[in-house]
Amino acid sequence: MTAVHIARDGSPVELYRRLPERADEAGLIHDLLGEPGTVLDLGCGTGRLAEPLAALGHAVTGVDNEPDMLRELRLARGVEADIERLDLGTRFDAVLLMSHFVDTADVDLVDAVLKTVRRHVAEDGFAIVERHPPGWAFTVTESSKEIDGVRYTLCDLVRDGDVLTATIRYEFDGLSSEQRFSVRDLDDDRLAELAGAAGLRVDAVLNPTGTLVALRP
């Protein structure tokens, strides 16, 4: 299979171009905002969440360090930057940190990105972080599945204490890509501890699987 263009964080750009918008999550955030507001989407990629939120009337700024991802934005404003060093000098009604950034095994990086969230969320605003389901790192096994023409294969699992390192392989449209990652399990207590160190508090778990969690200053 042909290789694909890989973003700095290991994400295959061509894959994100073909994936559908995250309409359900956009609707949830829209309902939480209640009225048109300002949204900062950290690690926005191709705008799978930023674009539907902008279409719903919100002023959305998407941040990513991969320019080829940002070129896909049409309604949202794009900013090329690393999340951990970002300081736009303004606050937003909602700040989004999706794609499992908070699960990353590098605790210093997690602390840095959560502090970026805190710098940018309004005092009466909220943040939403996305994590793996609590316990996932301890229980997940090798697997392969196909969704919307994309085959996802999770393999080469290595556990060292509370850290899981694994490979996710993507195969689609005659293309293939692999991404190696390391994560720690993030239960409610651990998330509260990390959030507190950044000046945030856990407000609510937003879905039955526990993957979406609202934080507030």
C-alpha cells in the first residue's frame, strides 16, 4: 500500500480529510453554549468539530500545528501553533481538547495543554476534554475493525506499569499508515488531580461511556 502524509503528531492527513464531521458532539456543545458563543478547538485537525460548530453560528478558532489540516477549514478561523505554547491573549466561552490529549503518557505535556485550556477559557465558560473510557488502558486487547471504509487495527500492545504503548494501523483507499502512541489510564480521580493542577475542576461527565468530560475554572 502507498504511504500517506503524516502530521507532526503522527496523524495521517489523508485519513482526517475523509472522515465525517463530529455532528453529535457539535450538537452537544451547541446545547451547552445555549446561544452563539466563542469556541477554541485545540488540535482541530481538518475541522471535524470546528466546522459544524461554526455552521451552527458560533465563532470558532481552530488550532493545529499541521498546515495541511488547517487548509481544510472553511468556516472556522485557523491558527497554526503548538497547543502547549499557545497564548492568544483572549478568552473563549468554550475550549475543546479532544483526540485524547489528556491520556498522553507524558504528564508534563498533559499539564502544559491543560494550562493552555485554563489560559483561554472564560471565567464563566467551560472546557470539554476527551479521554479513553476509564480502564481502557488496562483492558483493551488487539483488535481490527472496519468503519466507513477504513480498517483500524490496534496491535503491538506493551504495558509497563500504568502506561500502555500500542500501534494503531489505518488502511483506506489503497493507503496505509501506522501511529505509535503511549497513554496512561485516566479515571475520574486522576483527571480531577490533573485538572486541579492547571486551575480547573471537573464539572460533569457528559456521555455514558465517560469519554467526554466538562471542566470549569
